[in-house]
Amino acid sequence: MWISCDQLARLRAYIPKAMLLIAVLGASYVVAQNGSASKLDNAPVGGSSALSTTTPYSMPLARDRSRDVRLSPGDLIAVRLYGVPDFSQEIRVSGSGEIALPMIGKVHAQGLTEEELEQSIALALKADGIVIDPQVSVYAKEIHAAGVLVTGEIAKPGVYPVFGGCRLVELISIAGGLTQRSGQQITITRRSNPDVPVAIRTKSTDFRDAEVFPGDSVAVPKAGVVYVLGDVGHPTGLVLEDSDSMSTIQALALAGGTGRDAGLKGTRVIRKTPSGIQEIPVPIKDILKGKTPDFTLLADDVLYVPTSRGKELLWQSASSILQAATLLSIVRP
């Protein structure tokens, strides 16, 4: 087929316009692709393939507290790789804690934050020579364990929603605060490391600074209590604050001392043991005079001081004394 000189001239006139149209369409396609990625991730992600010779485009990803959340099986995450649309997808973390991605296969995700998983995926892409400078974005769209379980001696035990993280002292405040029977050492079991629980004392600076994250659990133990019952100033239960024991003299002093009609010779301690209930005589008169070492009371011991009026009280059964102790008010020394 032959083309005349006039036809060739007209064809040359159309070539610049056609090239301009192609350039505009190409630019529109790039803008559309970037705009789509922006809607999905709230911020564009960057990357460059092995064939790229241009400087990769990137913008800082919008950061929020949710990026501190550690992933677990069942979580839904969105993975994006700039410049490779086929790589981008939404996927759930499997029961084994992994995700399967194109080109690199399975990647461990359980226990990692979004940022840590981004780094892990980028390293895998770079190690295999797939992408020279991979810029990966990971966004957790659904977090199944977005709460902290609070149990034990707390006013309102239960599961409280926590997104990203919060201070332990704030969480306990939201849960109604500690009870009168709460112990001094709180245990946090981390979702990311459940085999190594963290013990924190309520009177330490760690208690004010400690943080909890979704999937963690907080256990507040019951403190040991020594009960003082009988002919004393005010029968009560005394919380063992910083130790596992209390002296008899200290317990009597905190309970307001003995009454005028107290039968000191019949003072005894009722103690629960694996072999049963024991009744241990306490020579309170000799202890007060310094003739005998003080008797040590342990958690759940009941120090009973009978009255000299009425032998029936002196010989009251240990089981009835233990039952009466459960009705006492609990105080902190």
C-alpha cells in the first residue's frame, strides 16, 4: 500500500496530538490509582519495583493508637505494596498466626504490630530480590480481641474495650477501683507473651506508668486477712498489706485492745490447715509481759479473745467462730 505525500503530511500533523492524548490518559490512570490507594489506606504508600528507575513516592502514614495493637488469629488486615496492585489484598490471620501473600508465601503475623508486620513483609520482598525498595502498608481493619479482661478483687470485673492501649491505673478506675480485700500485687498477662506474666505492686511507680493493650488480662488477687473476734474494742478483719503475717500484739492493738471482761487465759487462734481446723492456745498475758515471744498470725487466722463472763463463750466451737469471722467488716491498717 502506497501513501501519497499529502497523506503523509496530514499523518505527521496528527502525531503530536496523539502523543499528547496518550500522555494525558497515562497521567489520569496514575492519579486514579493513587487516589484509590489513598481511600483504602488514608495515606498513600510507596514502593519501587526492580525495574523502576525513578525515586519512589511516599507520604507518612496517618498514625493512631490502634497501630500499637498486636495481631492475633482471626484479625482482618489490609496489605498494600506501592506500585504492585496485584500484591495488595485484605486477608485474615490464620489459626496458626500466619498470612499468605503473593510472591513471598506465608508470613508470620501473630503477636506483631502493624509496623512490625510491614517491616517483616518488606524484608521478605527485598531478600528475594522482588522489590528493590519495598514500601509496604499494613492496616488492621478488624481486631477481634480489642478488650482487656479484668478479674479478681475489682468493683466491676469484666471485659473493657481498649483500642491501642491505656494506663493500668485508668483501667482500674473505669472498673470501679479495687475492693477492700484486694492484694498489693497485680498480675498482667500479655497477649503477646502469655507465658511471662508481669507482676506490679499497687504502691510502686510501675503501677502509675504501666500500660495494658487489647487482648491482655489483669488479675487482682485477694489479700490475706487476719480476723480478731471476741471481747475486743472492735472486732474486725485486718488486711495484710505488705507481708503475709501479723503479730498478735499488732492485731490486738488495731482491734482496739481487749475488753475489761476479756478472759485472756482462753485466747486462742483458729487456723485452717490441709489436715483440718486447728485451735492454738495463745499465752497473751505472757506475751504482753514480754515473757513469751509474740505469736505470728497468718492469712485467714482468727484470733479469738473470749469473755470471762460465761464459760459458753470460752468454749465456743471453732466452726462457729470461723462463721462469725466471715461477717466482720474488713479494714486496711
